Amino acid sequence: MLTNPTIAGLRVHRGEVVGRGNWEPILDEVTWRQVCARLGGNRTVTTAKGGSYTIGLKHRGKATGRRYLLTGGIAVCGVCGAVLIGSEKQFRNKSRGVYTRPYLFCHPRNGGKGCVGILGTETEEFVVAELLDEIKRRRDHELIDDGAAGARRDQLTIELAGIDEQRRELARMWAARLLTGVEWAEARAGLDAEQHRLEAELASLPAPEEKRDPTAILADWPVMTLDERRQVIRDYITTVTIHRAKPGTQAFDSDRLSIDWR
């Protein structure tokens, strides 16, 4: 969906961009083209254990499978520093019998030593409450000038738009029988190669730095997906450290949590 030209307010006919639409774009063209360039190429992902792997065509379209808000490197053990995992833990009491609840663990699978565990739902609720309070305090909606990188992004966007126009011109010439099929194919291949070169350079540039609008985050939070909420958390929080419980404590204790703000 993000690579659809209509996102940037561009009209498409038979797979080709044919001009600007009369609707409000969701993304400006510079941002959209950089998104397309980044999603179109391979990217390297670093795991919580320090390893890495490449995401290529065979990975496209697959969901992350995340079920918990604070896993994946956000929640860490306050004893050994391992990344916590999320799972269901079985509990038992006289009134409810046997039941399960979301739980965050320091687990050997992620290099942990079983140091800590904490109720997952209550932990997430506490962190989200602290996060939204912090967002309200900051109100930090400011655009940052990114200098030469921003100027090059603009130039590459103009050049890519020029390639779209050249494709339309080629189509017109072929329709008017001013080009043979071979000539049209050769010209099209040259434009494709140039587009790939420009997109590769665009993908290598840093993304535009724009601080999020706190008012928009607060308004959108109730309808955000899990992945969208996780991204907001990462924008504001480096880690949430879970410390050991005090002896004899069974209920959730927010004092066990330390939030490292960005």
C-alpha cells in the first residue's frame, strides 16, 4: 500500500504515473519516493543478540508476529540486561482455579538467566500512561533542517519525476508509431536502469527528521495498531528496565520499572 503512487497524490493509469490527482496526498512526494526506494531494496536487520540478517523479496509482506507492546528489545532485565520475552503464564487460586495471564520473562532464549518476571498487561498499561504523560509534557512539534541531505533528496525526487514524464513521452511516441518496438524497449530499459540508480541513492540517504506532533499522537493512540504504538514508544523510550520484586510481593509494583527516555 505504501508504494502506491496515489499515496503521494499521483494518478496512475495501467500501472504508469500519468500526472497529479485532485485529492490531498497522504505523503509528500519526497517522502513517498524515499519509502519506495527503501522498501524496494534489501535491508539488514540487527537482532537483539547482536546478529543480523537481510530482508529481501522472500520476506516481503510477512507480519512480525508481535503480540506484546514491550518485547523486541524495549523491556530488559534489570539484573543481567537480557531482552525480555512475552508469553502466557499459568496461575492458580481458590476462587478462579487455573488461569493464564500475559507475562514478561527474562528467558535463556534471549540470553537471560531467569532473573525477573512481571505481569505483562499491568506493565504495558503503566508504561503507556507514563508515555502519554511525557508526550503531553514535551509538546515538541518542530521541523529540523537537515541541510545537504534534504537538498539531495529534493533533487533526486525531481529527477525521478522526470523519468516518469519520459516514460509517458515514450508511450506517446510509440502510440504514434514514431518508435519501433525494439527502440521503445531499449529506451524503457535505459529509464529503468536510471530509476534504479536514483532510487538506490535515495534509499541510502537519511530519512527526513521530523519530530512527531504530540497532539496527533494523543488523538490517534486509541486507533493505532500494535506496530504503530511500538514505533511511538521507540521514538520516546530507549528501554524499560524491570528490576527484581521485593521479597513477599505478589501484586504488580510499578516501582520495579525504570524508563530510560530518549
